[in-house]
Amino acid sequence: MINIMVVSENRILLKEINTYLCNEDKYEISFVNFSANSLEEFIKIKPEIVILDRDTITPYKTIIKQIKDSNWQYNMIIIHNNDYVDITIDENKKWLNKKYLSKEKVINTLEVIYKNLNTTYEYEDNYVFLSEEKFHLKSNLNYYTLFLAKYNGKNKIFFTQEKFDKLKYVILAYGSIDIICKENKDILLSISKSQISRKIELKSIVKALQEFCFEEYTFFFAENVIWNDLQNVCSKIIKLSEYAYFYNEQIISIEEVYKQVCNMEVKELSSDFINLLDSIFYNRKKEIINKTKNMYMRTIKNKLDFNAIYYIRGSINILDILIKSKSEDDLDELNFNFTNIEDEFENSKNKFLEYANVIEERKMMKIVKKAVIFIFQNATKDISLETTAYEMNISKVYLSRVFKKEVGITFMELLKIIRIYNAKHLLTYTDLKVYEISNEVGYFDSNYFNRQFKKVTSFTPEEYRKTKRKESCIESFI
């Protein structure tokens, strides 16, 4: 149902428009006498479309400015009785000449607006609104509290309508619910704050939600949201709920999430990983556990950095090729399906311990271990088999032979895998130019980098970036 507010001093015009629209089921019409109180009526009705009679005693530009300053999303049709159209008001307004006014013209104009109506009221395609309206505000200039209960467990949960009705009954004890929506398991509530008793605290409402949702839920909330900002905050809280991955089963305000998000530099990430790599290759188990825990549960968790998670996942893929002899074609094929950082930390720790055991069982030569670590440490520099052999004080022929025998791929193949992976990461998660990325990962000739990248991925760097940006589900809001 689309709300329409018709504003005019002309009773005959109001009656005429009513005749045109009275049988149109998808429109709900409110008629308002043009006056200084029109803004108050606008706030109460919150229409998607305003039909305004320009030919009035009261200056019509005044009411247009007041409505515009309210920041409410709306469309306007202006009815006038001459051929002059004042486009300085707003080029997006629709104009209808009263001389030629007809039911067909009014309906057709409304249909155009209806088809292109602002999508502010739509949130996520996979959210289903249980109220009859997709978005309906009930109170005048009221403050709202928004809650989103985000499920971050592994089981499939499907709430029935009966259970949602029970939740609605429970929450009504605290305040008026304007919206309840779900995505099989996630729940969004918008509660009219003016109707909540001052004795009721946020934790009481959360407790009721927790009893309804049981375990494995993270609760996000936003307080003191004004009516004309409600759509925007609803969209943000839905998107920010992805950070439940870091806030497993906590209660957190979206303001706190904003403050904490901070992306790490690739150099910082690679430094932490190389430090861990040394412990893996020399099977120092306590160090592996402590360094992995520090990397995940302190550095990454404290910064809420999804990019860092993806970087470490890619590094694990490289180690699978290097240590477990997987094909390079598998580099992007490993699936990491974790719902929280604690699970991911446990999985990564176990993988790193497994790698350490495999290296020890294979009795990898110390010189090869040094060479592998040297490649990871210096992949962004202008290194080669020859310069590495020189640094290690051995012949390049000998290093090439034992490296291939022990690792299964050549020195230059491993170097290329690391550089191309780092390039993929930078193309996906930064706005650096391609030539800057080329230099950053160790290719100082951008044309050569482009050829190598396309040879490995079948895409140019620009094509890869466009593809991955479309696939990316995590957005930045800072």
C-alpha cells in the first residue's frame, strides 16, 4: 500500500481527485487542507507521494521547503492552472496542468512514480517482513530502538509464524513493535521507544530475545533512532550484523562496531604470518599455538578485519600446495565455512600443527626450509634463485635441484604463487592502481605482471578486480 497525501485549499479539486483514486486498491489517500499545519500532517502520514495544489493563497514554496527539510523520502506531483512550470523548485517533481486534469493523467503519473519508487523501504532480498506493510511508522517524531539477533551457529533453524507471534506478544510488554522480519533464523525488531517504560532497561528486552532465540545468537542494537533516519539505520544494522563473526554471542551497539573496524596493511599481515611460518617449519608446537592465537584472537579480532581473515585463508591454501602437494588449481578452491572467529582459530591452529608434523615426517632439509622462509620474507623484493643462493652461500644449481625435490615445485613457481596471491588480495580489498599493486607484490615491470597474472588466472588484473568486487559480500561503512 502506497500512502498519498493530497494538499489543497480547493475542496472541489480534493473531491475530484478522490473520485479518480477511490477505487485504486494500492493507494491509501489522505486529504489535507493547505495551511501552515500541513507539515504536521505530512509527519503523521509519512506519504510516499504528495499531490500538491500550487494555486493557493499560502505560498506553496514554503510548504515544499518544510517537507524537503524533513529528510523524509517522498515524491511530489504539483497541480497548476497555467502553462508555467517552475523547474527551479525540483526537477524531479511531476507537473500536471489543472486545465487538462483527468483520471487517466493522474493514474498514469502515479504509475510512473510507483514503478520508480525509491527503494529505501527495501532492505535485503532474503529478509521477509511479517507486517502487512514493507515499512510502516506509527508514531509522530518518535525515537526507536533497533535490535538485530544474528544467528552464528551451524545448525539450520527455521522459526514458525506461531513462534514469531509469541515473540511479538512478549516484546509488546516493553513497547510497540513496528517491524519484525526474519531470514529463516535472523530477527530484526524496531521498537517504538516512547511506549517503553523508563523502568525497563535494554538488557531486559535482550533477555526476552535470548529466551526466544536460545543460544548461538549475537545481538546488535541502535538506540535513539529518529523516525526520518530509521530506514538508513535498519539497512546498516543488517549489513553490520556480518560482524557477529567476531562478536560471537555478545550484545553490542552498532556505534561500537564502527569504532572498532580497522583494516590491516598487507605488510603487517605477511609479517605476522612469516613469524608463524618459522615455528611451523621447525615444529615448535607451543609457539605455533601462541602465535596463531595472538594473530587471530588479539590482532585480527580486535580490528574486526575480514580482509585479514581472507589473507590468512589464502596463505593456508599456499601451504596446502607447498606442504601437502596439492595442485595450484586448488588455490582458490578450499572452502572455509566458519560462523565465528573462535572456530576459525581452532581450525587454523590444527592445520598449522598438521603442517609442522608433515614437514618433520618428510625430514625436509634445513637449507630448503630456509629457502622457503626466505621467499615468503622477500617475495615483494627483486629476488631470484641466483640472489637467494648467493644469500645462503650455496650454488644456484644445487638449490634449484634440492628445492624441486623437497617441495615438489620450483623456486620460481612458489615465488609466482605468493606474488599472484598477494596481487589478488590487493585487487579485491584495496583501491590501489594496477601498476602500484605490481610494484607492491614484487613485479617492477607492470606489463610483465599483467602477462603473468593473466597466465595464472585467465583474467587481466582489471577484469579480476571487477569480478571479485561483484562477488564480495562484505562492505565498508567507515
